[in-house]
Amino acid sequence: MAATIFVLNGPNLNLLGQREPEIYGAGTLADLEKRVAAKARALGLTADFRQSNREGELVDWLQEARTGADGVVLNAAGYTHTSVAIRDAVLACDKPVIEVHLSNPYAREDFRQHSFISDIARGVICGFGPLGYDLALDAIADITRS
Ligand code: CA2
């Protein structure tokens, strides 16, 4: 059976393509979802793509991944830099979680240079725009096969 990967996106990513294209690109969240679906199909994975502006909903989905997913690609957006609750949910998840960012937070403001997720994630991919999601799915496909 195809492995199921939750692709979880945090606050404000619903605005992709509408503001700050110089940082996040011109594509919309719907474009990103299509790209992720195509990449997952090519890898024989099922991608369950979701976005929420609510911290608790992201926590609920990470808990759901314990039984409902084989791995998680997580762009927690601004919560990356603030959320102990999301860190705890990643720790409790017991599935490989790959942290992804469209931009490179290390080339940006100081407050973006701490992540509550990076040290407990299976890996971190940032700075490659939507390609980062493809790379994360490549990694998850490799991990779930082995
Ligand atoms: O680069 C990323 O993917 C980020 O996770 C995006 C977050 C930011 O807080 C992180 O430091 C890095 C922000 C997402 C906001 O998305 C917008 C998209 C379009 C217009 C405005 C915001």
C-alpha cells in the first residue's frame, strides 16, 4: 500500500502568491498543493496536504499522524520560531518529520534563526522555494522504503 505523508503548512501560507513574492515566490498555495500531489504520485506516495492558521490544529494533525501517516513534511511557518506545543507534538509523533521552509530563515532576521523544530526533525530543507517540498518527499520516500 502507498505510504501516506502529511504535508502540513502553518499560518499565513494561505497568502502565498498574494504578498512578498520576492521572498516566497509568485505561486499560490493551490499551485504548491498541485506540485506536491504530482511529486507524491511520481514517488508512489499519497500526500495529504493541509494548511492552518491555528497552532492547535497543527498540533491535532501531528497527533493524527501517529496513526494516520507514515511521515510528515512540516512547514510550521511563524510557529517554527515560537511554538513549544508544536515541538512537543513533533516529539510525540513517532514518525519521521522533515522541516521545510520556502525561504532561508538563516539569511533573514535574527528572530527567524531559532527553530523549535530543527534539532528534533529528521532533517531540514530551506531556501529552495517549492522545490524544497519535492526534496522533502524524496527524502521521506527513501526513509519509508528502508
Ligand atoms: O520560508 C518559510 O517557508 C517560512 O516558514 C515562512 C513563514 C516565516 O515566518 C518563516 O520564518 C519561514 C511565513 C509564512 C508567511 O507566508 C506568507 C506568504 C505570502 C505573503 C505573506 C506571508
